[in-house]
Amino acid sequence: MEIKPIRTAKDHQQALESIEGLMNARDGTPEGDRLEILSTLVEDWERRHHPILPPDPLEAIRFRMDQQGLSASDMAPLLGGANRVSEVLGGKRSLTIGMIRNLTRELHIPAEILVG
């Protein structure tokens, strides 16, 4: 395959097929160089056509709670009490700066996700 810009979904599919055939290529070889270039082109095309949006703040909190086996009562110290937990997780109350700091510090959820 001649290396060229990826402009269409068909070009993208052809590049993916070429990459599949080059997966065992060694670095520093012509095949390895071709793999690296095609991978860069595919990554760029996918970033432009299929962007990955940041998660919803509430979904990020629920996901982290699930990951760590936390219940709503475990969240009370971070969000300011059981009532606040219910309001926040129910979407009735926005996160405050203090809550965001607590969630970032204790659950390691990036602040930029929580602010979004």
C-alpha cells in the first residue's frame, strides 16, 4: 500500500488492514517505519473523526465508587453529609469547590473531569 493521507472511512479501513499485516514488523526496518507512519495517520484521523469526550462528572464519581466498592454512606465525609450525597448523585446539587477538592484528593478523580 502506498502511504497517503487518510481522508475517508475507506482509507481508514485500508490503513487498519495494512497495520494488521505489519504488527510483527521490527523497529528500524522499512516495514517498521511503514507501521509507525500508518499508526500516526490512523491515530490522527480517529482523533478528528471519533473524539473521546471526557466523562460526565456524576458518571465518573459513580464509576470510582463502583471500582472501590464505596457506598453512598462512604461518600458522606467527602460531600458534606448523607443529604448532600443524595442530592449530588441525584443531579439536584452541583459539586462545590470543596467537594471537588475532596474527591480529587481522596478518590483521585481529576478535577477537570469534576468541573466539567
